[in-house]
Amino acid sequence: MNKIKISAKNIDVFYGDKQALFDVSMDMYEKEVTALIGPSGCGKSTFLRCINRMNDVIDICSVKGNVSIDGHDIYDKSIRVESLRESVGMVFQKPNPFPKSIYENIAYGPRIHGIANSKTDLDEIVETSLQKAALFDEVKDRLHQPGTGLSGGQQQRLCIARAISVNPEIILMDEPCSALDPIATAKIEDLMSELKKEFTIIIVTHSMQQAARVSKNTGFFHLGKLIEVDSTDTIFSNPGNQKTQDYITGRFG
Amino acid sequence: MMKDHIVSAYDAQLELVNSNLIKMGGLVEDQLRNSLQSLSNKDTSFAEQIIFDDHKINALEKEIDALTYKIIAMRQPLANDLRVVLSALSISNDLERMGDHATNIAKRVANVKINLPDAPTIEIVKMGEDVQFMIKQVLDSFVKKSDKLAIKAWDSDVNIDDSYLNIYRELLETMAGNPDTITGCSHLLSIAKNIERIGDYVQNIAEDIHFIVTGQALERKSEKRINWEEINQ
Ligand SMILES: Nc1ncnc2c1ncn2[C@@H]1O[C@H](COP(=O)(O)OP(=O)(O)OP(=O)(O)O)[C@@H](O)[C@H]1O
Ligand SMILES: [Mg+2]
């Protein structure tokens, strides 16, 4: 087992008076894929957003507890949220490329984060990011055309390329394939098995089969609580908790 | 009790697998009981009927196969559902083999040219009845989804192995004492072997049921094993 990369301890999250997460503690391991599953509204996205402090931008949202990355508390006053978001990238359910060229979609991040300024450096980052996202061959002749002109699956890989262009250590994916067809989904899953060599990946998914295919560990959430977290093999073959079993076998009601 | 699936057609499919397995198990029980009866009574025409009836078991196996493939393709079962579906394939396969062994007994009875000596026949029928009881036990454990009953059925096989060993010795002695009985006795030996094999399949099924219920492989050793050295002395 790899070393712990992200450790969440006793996380409570509130939206106003309404509590969305209850005392969630979970470790996630370096260069592995961890899947988060559970019925709609159980708090998966809320939990994911704790890891890059995206909940900070929601006015009514407050987070209690502790999240550390490599042992450093990310809610500490000394942490710059911008640099946190640089090392923790995020990919969303619906591909959301900027209304700019494919090239600019990727160059934008490194430029504003001051990672690269010269054209040759940026060219190189754009190319390697697209390579890593398994998109380069499909778009190399139209780098200066709009990113929004790509297919859904290509757009999602563009968003992944954009996320990795700033050298993150962690990539959070919130249902990255739910808007994609089976072939585009297979490409993203295939890509994830490459990406995990370099990045720690946390993925929220509603597809049990996807979680079973891509992840090493899986956490099951229900009504804001983390019910069970274990190796993906165990979760999908012989989970310890009856609620987990009822959920993954389609018996929830 | 297991909760129902949100998709009720899924429950209906699993229930059909379940009921087909129980039906198939019942047919295997019948086939063995009948073949033992035909053996006791040396009833060749009854034996012919038994041989004919084997196709029913084969047909059910095919039906269960088709159904489980369909469930896997349509539903991608997980956890306990996956264990049920995979085990159904292996249980139906074992039941089909058990049916073949029962039919093989009838095939020898049906062959009028074979003269089967009486005394060891009685022993063999008794052993067959013990195996029948094991089948009952294991089917019962399947219906009740009880790992404890499955283990009971599994453990009963030791007695069958014992009986087989005794019958084997007795048949050797009979043959050595009277070479005229060699043909009959060697057929009886095959029949005893058929019965002993059925006991082994009951153990396989008991292991599957244990796996369905607990998710764990049944790790168990027989207290005794046939000691062939002893026989060869
Ligand atoms: N911005 C928000 N303001 C108020 N309540 C929110 C907000 N975001 C989420 N919630 C509430 O918090 C709870 C958890 O929501 P969350 O989006 O984390 O669930 P989820 O598991 O990601 O669901 P889904 O699978 O549908 O995406 C829900 O009850 C939701 O209504
Ligand atoms: Mg969500």
C-alpha cells in the first residue's frame, strides 16, 4: 500500500443550518485511484470539495475538521488557496472548456500561475499535457480552434489536460464520465490508469462498474456519513456493511 | 431476509434461477432413488425409464445456463448477487454430473446380461441411501441459505468414503473367492464408484452454498481419507 496522501479527519460540513457531512474520516493513498460512491445527495461532491477548499467559495458553507495533504493541514491560515488549487486539480461532470482555443485552454493556467511565460515553454506544456490526456493526436492540427468545438469526450480530456498543465499532485474528478458515451468513457478510464502513475486521483462516480474498474479503494457514503471504506475488491464482492451491499446490488429503497 | 431489488424484474430472474436449481436438485434426488430401487429389484424396464428421464436434468441445466448468462449481461450483478449467479452455474453443472452418475447405475441394471450378486448389492443400496440423504441435506441448505447445514452435508461424505472402502474390500474378496462373480462384481464396483462420486459432488455444492452465504471459501478437511495402502495389503 502506498503512503497516505490525503487524510480527512472528523469532517463536518454545513450549508447554513443544514448539515451535509457528519464526522467523515478517510485516508486516500498516493498514486492510487480512490472512488467515492453513494446515492444522490449523500455528500460525495461536498466531500470532494473539502479537498481543494472549493467549499470556501460557497457563502453559506462551513467546514469543520481537518484535511491534510502530505501531513500539512490545508485549512491552516498559512496556506494560500491559489497554490492549493494548483496542486489539487479538479475535473467536473460536464466538460467545461473555456470559450477559447484548445491551446489557450491549456496555456491559461500555467501562464497565470507563472509556471511558464515564453512561447516555447508554453508550447511544450500544451503538447505534453495533451499527450498525457491522450488527446494530442486527435487535435494537433487544430490547436487554435475553439475547445468548445470538440466532442464531449474530447472536451473532457481537454479539461483533464487543463487540470494537469499546472503540475498538480492530486486530481479530483466529480462524475467525469456521466455525460460521455461508452467509448469516450473507456478512453477516460484508460487514461486514468496512466495518470495514476503520476497523480493521486479521487473520483466520484455513480457507476459501480466504473468504480470497480478504475479504483483501488472505494468509500461508500450515505446521508452524509461515510458508511464503509475498503479495498474496491472487498466493497464490490463482499462488503462488510449491509447498507453498502444493498446499495451496490441495487436494493436501496 | 434479503431486501428486494429496486428493479423487480431482476428479483424475478434471480428467483427463477433459484427455483430451477431446486427443481433440478429434486430431479437428481428422484433419479438416484429410482436407480437404487431398480438396482434392488433388478428391474430392467424401470432402469430404461430412468435412462430416458436423464434428459430432463440436462434441459434444466441448459435453462439455468442461459438465464445466468442473461442476468450477467443485463444486470452486472455484484456482491451476494454475483455469488449466487456464479454459483448457480457451478451447482447446475454439478447436479447435471450427479444425474449422469445416477443414470450410469441404471444403465448397468438395464443390461440384462449382467448378473449382479445379491449380498454386496444390498450394501451398495444402503450406501446410495446415505448419499440420497446428503443430497437432501445440501438442497435443504440451499433453500434455507444455511452455511451450517451445508457444512453438515459436506461432513457426511466421510461416511460414504468409509462405506465405499468396505464395499470395495468385500467385492475383492467375493471375486477372489469365486471367479464366476468377477463380471458382476466389477459392475457393482463401478456402481459403488458412481455413488461415491455423487457424494463428492454434494461436497462441491455444499462449498458453493457456503460461498454464497458467507462470501468465504469453505476451508475444511475430511477427518478421514481413503487409505489405499491399507486396501493394497
Ligand atoms: N451549495 C449548496 N447549498 C446548499 N446545500 C447544498 C449545496 N450543495 C450541496 N448541498 C446539499 O448538501 C447535500 C450533499 O450534496 P452533494 O452535492 O455533496 O451530494 P452528492 O453526493 O454529490 O450528490 P449527487 O450524486 O447528486 O451529485 C445535499 O443535501 C445537498 O442538497
Ligand atoms: Mg455530486
